[in-house]
Amino acid sequence: MKTTKMKNRMMLFSTVLLGMAMATSACSGSNSSSGTNGSQVKQENGEKETKGEKKVLKVAFFQGGFGDAWFKELKSGFEASHENVTVELEGDPGIMEKMGPRFESGANLPDVAFLTNTHWQMWAAQGYLADLTDLYEGQDSDGVTIKESLNEAAQKYALYQDKAYNIPWSDGVLGMAYNKGMFEENGWEVPKTWQEFADLAEKIQAKGIAPIVYPGKVASYWDFVVKPMFVQAGGFDYLNEILNIDNPDVMGNQAKLAALQQFEAIFKNNWTLKGSEALNHTEAQMEFVNGKAAMIPNGNWLESEMKASTPEGFRMAMMPVPAVEGAKEANVYFSMVGDITVVPAKAKEQELAKQFIAFASSKEMNRKFTELTGNFRPFNYSLEGVQVSEFTQSVMDIMSNNKPFTFNSNNPMFTKMTLYPSGDAYGNIVFGSKTAQQQFDDDLAFAKDKWDAYKKEVGME
């Protein structure tokens, strides 16, 4: 919905993006350039490109919570200013499982791929990704670069060994969604701490409702709750230690134990819907919108992903993850910067692909993304005048009033170790095969045991 407070709350998204060089006349009226045999054809007064051979640009994308409406807008807009170009879209919810083998074989490659969060640095190190530094740093006709337009977290995430190999393409909040209608009907306050959550959970259970439903078949959704607790407990200093891990003792920080123990408390107190362990993410979300649970670990794509299945009148919102006891950083949120736009090193139309990415990064296309999906791009752009839902407004409020963090790292040792090197912490704790303390101890012992071998394996010794 549209609110009168939006302008003030969205200072975070102040307009610094002046319009990319590739913005088409259909979207911004600015000049654009073509990929015709390496030459640039200046577009003026809304004229379409008419020179050059006919080309096909293959664009693959993860088709999930964001849907495909924005990609269809990109296709029509880009084709409108490139008369000789046809954009072929490949939307696939299973694209992530398929891209690795396609990179390795070099067969059936797209020219541009919009992918979800992955260890893309490995692809860059293996030579599978095209260097996009010229696109990332090069100025357009207005003197604006993608680097200048991206927010700080996204700027850092684009780089590997001082070169840009991806352009991040989505942003938002990973955390906990709640049934706002249910909360208001019962007079429940959104908990700011886990002690407040514990008190609230008893009230929810007294109504015969489960406090939380979760997708047990997609355990990584618990990251959206547990990782904020890591940062709350240890602060940004601990986050930096984890991301730039230079010795195995980093695994022994008590902040990690505090986060795991609070996660363990969720199950010790039976705060989850019975049977959640057997649900995939869609099934868990269905239980949530059907009122079987008051909250769900999720991201800001939830509303758009469940749009067709949400009962009329159902109201949802995002809330900050409750703070752990003694938090060093209580007011933080997990930014979902991490989804990537890449060009395969063996792509046929690399220059045209770069133009397409620049067009997708334009101010109008960023605004269009939010308008069509209710989600966000990792660019600094204005949303003034864009109507958003109550759910999207709640996400905007979190982003405006809390400090963002990500768990993105270019450190190969972090990639190798991960947070839980000794095994699946969530599964172990949920099913009782390990306590939080045992998981913590095993992770530290594993890190010490494997440290020297892993250093050699990643080429750091």
C-alpha cells in the first residue's frame, strides 16, 4: 500500500542512479548503444537500432519467488531499442543445479544468467565467468557507473581478486515473517527479544496455534534466523572474523554457541508446527498462509511467491529477528544480497550481454522490479511514487531502521570451512543427534584438525 511516510523511510534508497547508458527509449528516453559487430549505434529521439546482423541473446534466470514478469519487461524493453536482437528467456526453478555442469561442459550456455546465491567465486577461479570489470567501472554517457549505483554490500560482493565477475541483482530481508492479522486480532506485540518471544509463544500455543512453521526439507531457511543471532551476539567484529577466517580458533567464539543454543531452545520448547520437518518450502508457506502457524523463517519474496495461494484478507509482514540475550548488535538485518548476474566466459554474445545487464540496472528497470515483484534491487534508487503492499512496506521499514549484514565472503577458507564444518548443525539439533554444545565443540575440533590440509587445498600455503 502507499503510505505518506514512504519518502522519509526510503532515504536509504536515495536516488543516485542517474540512468544507465543502455536504458531504452521505452523506459527512460535516454540514449542506448547496440552490440552490432562491436560498433555502437547512438539512439536519439526514440529511434530503434536498425543496423547490424540479427542476433539472439539467451537469458537464463532462476524462476522462483520473483516470478518472470520483470524478465519479460526486460525482454520487451531491450528488443524495442535493438531491432535486430531477439531475447530468448529461459526461466527455470532448477537452474542452479544445471548451471554448474553447463559451465564445465561449455554446452548450452546462456549469454546472461540471473542466478541465486552460490559459491560463484569457484566458477571465477576456474575461468568459467567473463570479467565484467569494464561494465562495473566504466562510465556511461552520463558519467555514472554500476559500481557507483550499487549499495556498499553489493559493491563488495561483485569482486573476486579485485575484478568484477558478477553484478548482484536482488536485495531485501531474510528473517521471520508473521501473520499480522492474527497478531492484531489477539493483541500480540512483535517480540524484540527472545525472552519476549518465549512469552509470546506461550500465548500463541494457548490458542491452539503453533508459533513457527518451517520447511524441514530446506534446512537452509533456518539461516535466516540463526545468522542474525550470530551477528547480534558477536557484533560486526565477530562477523568479520568469520568471513575472513585466518585461524581455526574463530570457530570457538562464544557468540556462535549463543546463537546455536537459542536455536536449540526453539525445539526444546516445541515452538514449531508438528510435521514441519517433512515439509518443503512451498508446503510450509501454505501452512503459514492457512493460519496453522503464526510465524515462518522466510525472505521478502514470500508475498509474491504465495500470491496465488494466499486466502483473501490474509495479512503478513516481516519482523526483525528477536535479539539474543546480551546482544552487541540488537538492531541488525540479514541482507539477501548474494543473487548474481553473470556472463559465461564462453558465451557467444558477451558484449550484447553486458549491454543487457546495464539496461537491467537502469533506474527505471530497478523501480519496475520493485513494482512488479514487491522486492528490491541492490542499487540506490528512489521508490517515491511506487505503490507497495503492507508486506513490502514492513520490509522497507526493517531496511530503513536496522544495520544490514551479509555472510558473503571471497575467502576460500570460509567457503571451505563454512559455519558448520563438522556437519549439518540444523538437522543435528532438530533431530537431537547433537546438542548445540556438541555441535559447537565438534565444529571447532574439525576446523583445527583440517586447517592445514584445507589451506593447501585452496592454495593458501
